[in-house]
Amino acid sequence: MFRDYNGNGARESREPGQAAITITGFGPTGAVYGPVQTAADGTYSLTGIPAGTKVRVEATGVPSYLRPAPIGADNGSLVRFATEGDTGVNMAVMNPADYCQNNPDLLLPCFLNGNQADGATNGVLYRVPFGGATASGAIGGTVVANATDTGTTYGVAYQRSRKRAFTASYVRRHTGLLNNKPGALYKIDNPASASPVVSLWVDLATVGIPVGSVPINGTGAGQRDLGTKNGAGALSRDPVTALVGKTGIGDIDMSEDDTALYVISLAAKKLYKITLPTDGSAPTAADVTDLGIGSGTCDQPFGMKPLDGKVYVGVTCTTSLAAEVRAYDVALGS
């Protein structure tokens, strides 16, 4: 039993065995052989089968995040027919979230110094081909969003089923927020097209996710205070210096089944799940679930990655400088 990462039905050098899958054999007269579980390397063996007996071999107990892989050279489905003594009765599973095309595009945030309302033609979110670096190290890119579309953002997620990307406001020094919304979540429809459509999808503060606040300078369209400048024109101490990493939104990412968005609230020190409405509309408070994770006294979550039925969250302790990774099990809800 192996993990078919690219879904081609053939086992390749970087595709590991899949452990803990139950294998059972059934004889023509109703005899049952096993069950056994696949080992760490994916191997299994059914014993006690009389010589020459034909057996139906079935795999069960497949985790919910895995699916049967396409049939191919090394995979004959999760139900196989064999004869006692046969070897190479291989099977494969895959996580659909693992798959991507060759040379996929990446969406990369870019930080623009100063007031975001002044950056109409300055890109802050770029689409860059994975293999786009040249021999000199230069990377070509296409602007997906300008500063006046989203302001400063960090977390990026992509919903494959709708060809829709999301990016969230990010509080950092010397770069402004658009309309002073530290909890703004923007959507970009068709980011790979020549004309992506960017809009404010929802302010997370309005659906029950605490994001905190940042100081406003009282001028312009609600732009936050970026601090004073010294004689050389460079920014000195920014009023949000002490709020960075503790206010607004950290990482965001899409669930493996493409139905929910996971969000780190730096202000609440928690992981939230936003179930995405099936009609594509913006979520409401009823769609938000508090998953906890980093709610201790000194805990500060930030980075996060859904993988194989779990959501892994990087947490630091702001008083001891300790760090650890915690996991939320999607199936168990804990």
C-alpha cells in the first residue's frame, strides 16, 4: 500500500508506503484471512491460506482524508483478486489536496512602505510561476492586487473548486492597512486570469473573530498612524511596534476538502474555522468555529498548515521564547 502523490497509478521513488490500513482476504467458501494492518513501509502479508486458493483482497479503514488512487501500473484498486503465493498485490491511496500541476503559480504578498491609499499602481500581491527564477536569480511576476485593493496582507489561501484566492490584512511596522481594518479578508476571483477581481469579502471582526485595533492618525480615509519621520525622511518608531504579532490576523489556509478556511487570530491567540457558504457568499458569525489551540497565557500562534486530516499550528511562548507545534485533529474535533 503506497501514497500515490501525483495520482498516476505508478509508484515512484518519493512515494512512501502507507501504514495502518486494514487488509483482509476472503476465500471462495467464505473463509476469512486476516485482518492485518499494513506496516510502516506499507507492506502486508496474509498467511494461513491453503495452496492454490483464490482470494479476494480488500483494504478498509482508510482515513477520511485519503481516497483510492487511480488504477495504474502499480495499483489495482482497493479490492484485488489473487491466488495464494502471489506477490505484488499492490494498492494505492492519495490525498487529493496533495496534487498540483507541473510548475504551478504561487501567490506572494509584497510589503509596500507607507500609506496604502497612495499605492494605486504598486503591486502588493504577485502571481509567480514556481519555476520562474532565472539563472541570475530574478523572478518574473504578474500583479494580482495593488495596494489600494488590499493594503498590507500576509496569509494567502486558494480554493480550487471556485478558482478563488483569499488574503488577509497583516499588521506590521511602516506599512499601512487599507481602511484601518486589521481583520479584513479579501477575495480574488480568477487570480490566474489577465483580469482578476479583487474585493473585500468580510471583516472578520464583524463575524465574531477578535482582531484587536490599531491607532488611526485622524487624516485620510481612516489610515492608521505610521509614526513620525526623522530628518532623512525615514520612518522612526511606528505606533504598532508593540502590536506586531499580537494584533490582527496571522496565517490563513484552506481546508484539505476545500470547504473551509482556517484563520489564526493573533489578538485572540486562537485558531478559527470558517465554513465557506456553498453559494459563494461571505460568511456570517454562524459559519465561524473557535478551535482553540493557542489560548494559554503566554501562547502565541502564528503559522499553520492543514495536512493529512490535521491542522498543524506553530505556537511560541512570548515570555520564555519557547516554541512548539500543536495539531488539531479534524476528524476528532480536538
